[in-house]
Amino acid sequence: MPTTLDETDANLLVQHDDGRVEMISLSPMNKLLYDHDLWGLLREGDEILMIGATDTTPRVEVAPIEDEDNGYTLVVDDLEPLHLGSHHQSRLIDALMDHYESDTPEQLIQMFDSIRNKQIRTHVFESLATKAPFSQAVEHEDGGWLIYDHLLLTFEGKFHHPDTTSRRVSGSAVSNGSSQEAYKINVQSATKDMDRTLTIDGQKFRLSDSEMEFFAKSIWALKNAPNNQ
């Protein structure tokens, strides 16, 4: 990990392991990397951030996902881990910064709750992804459906291009992510008259509002997104 030699209100002077000295901006990402020693979590992907439980907050853990760039799991107490894709990175950085500034993981917990509340039943849509017309166009992933190999429809109903970068900082710490939405479409009118009952392999499911939105957006993407396959 590089060593901080000097710090101003706007910049950090760091020395790398090879002896090279560099001036970088004091961005939130760089502050986490150098001031709060999260290099292993956010850069090397070999360390876990563990925040112990208190009288008012549960235990929180943030762990990198092996072989997934900018992918993490967020764990609150003993609940099922939440997958965070690269499109969540800027929000994760903000929540981590708030943790170190306020000495509470409350914003990380709020992030967990808000994402979980908007997500769909992934096992239902994992089965649906194997059926026509989706089977030839969709790859079911931890974070959503990858459509035509380039467009991610997340399980919160957002479109992203996984290989895009929406936040860049100067210096050695460049934040690669896809937090900028690829398409913003309103499908409320389309879902209004759609049947909420979906039958998959003989089993019936009644879709929630979030699931109806995901379903409608996936159909829209099949018709309108470029097919790069």
C-alpha cells in the first residue's frame, strides 16, 4: 500500500511501493484508501471491513467479491448477504465515508434496507430467464439480467452498462463503475393493464409492483436495446 507523505485540504502526496511520489486529489475514494486504510478492501480485494454491533446498531460487514470488479457483499446482522454491483459503488463510497465521519454504520444499514426493499424475488426471474423469449438474450447474474451481453437490468429495475465509468478521480485511484443509468423509461402505463399472474413450470406467481416493473423493462429491452450478440 502506498504511504501518505503529506496532506492538504485538496490533495495527498503519496509514495508508492516502487518509490514513485505522486500528488493525488483528496477525493472521497482516496480518503478512504489512504486516510482510513481501506486499500485492501477497495483496491486489492483481499480484506473485509467488519463493524461490530453496539447497543443501537447491528453488526455490519463489507466484503469484496472474488473475480468481480467493484463487486461487494453487504451483510447486516445475520440477514442474507446483499450483492452490490459496480453500479452501487458511488453509493457505497458515500456510505463508508459517512461511517468514518459519524462513527456509525447507519448509512450502510439504510443502503442495505433501501436496496433490499426494491429488489425482486431473484429465484422467480432466474427460472424465467431460461424461457422464451428471454433464454436467447438474457444471462442471469447476481446483480440482475445481462441483456444482449451489454445491458444490465438490475434487480432494482435500473438499466446500466457495466463497462462504463461514471466517476473518475485524478491520480492512481480511478473509480471504475456504472452508477450512471443507461436508460430511464416509464413503464407504469404499460404495467397497468398487464396480468400480474406469471406461470413458470406449472407454478403460479403473483408479481409485486417492483417485479412488474422489472418484467416490463426486460420486454422493452428485448425490443429496443441493440443486439450485440
